[in-house]
Amino acid sequence: MPCTHKIFPRKNLGLYLFSRLCTLRPSDTPVGPLMTTKTKRCSCCEQTLPIAEFGKNMQTPDGLSYYCRKCAYGKQQAYRKANPEAARAARRRYLDKLKERNRARAESPR
Ligand SMILES: [Zn+2]
């Protein structure tokens, strides 16, 4: 369990916001067991894999994707094939977001 604090609702598409409490965790709290020893069963291929094999998804109870990276990738590919329009639109939105972010950074350098 990476974080038991309440996750803020998703405001911008694809952007997950972490609880502030988590970013302010005391330094003696172990950080990182997440990527090492634990395993999780993939809901798709039903293999038990190290959780490093799972992507992040803050909407699930444990903060990890239901599917292993391979299955998630396969599902994404299948979705793109089945919905080329939606996939293109999603990519465009993603690139627009990046562009917007880069522009904002260029305009207000630290
Ligand atoms: Zn899998």
C-alpha cells in the first residue's frame, strides 16, 4: 500500500494528484518497498509478478494497475486498433498538453 491517504479527484485528464501528506512523509518512513519485494497477480494473464511489472494507477486501491505492463500494453494496442479515431484524439490531447506545459515553462523560467 503506497499511500493510504485520500487521493484528490482527478481534475485534468491523465493527471493524478497525490495527497500532500504523502509528499510530507517523515524521513524515517521507508520509501520504496513498493518496487522491490512485493508481488501482485495480473487480472489479465493471471500470473503473479513483481509489482515493478505493474504500472501506476491511483484509482485502484493499491495504486497499481490491475494489469501487468505486458497486458496493459496489449490492451492499449488492441484499443488503438479498434478505435483509431479515439486513439488519435487522445494522442493529440496529450501532445497539446505537453506543448502547453512547455510553453508555460518557457514563459516563466525559474
Ligand atoms: Zn498480465
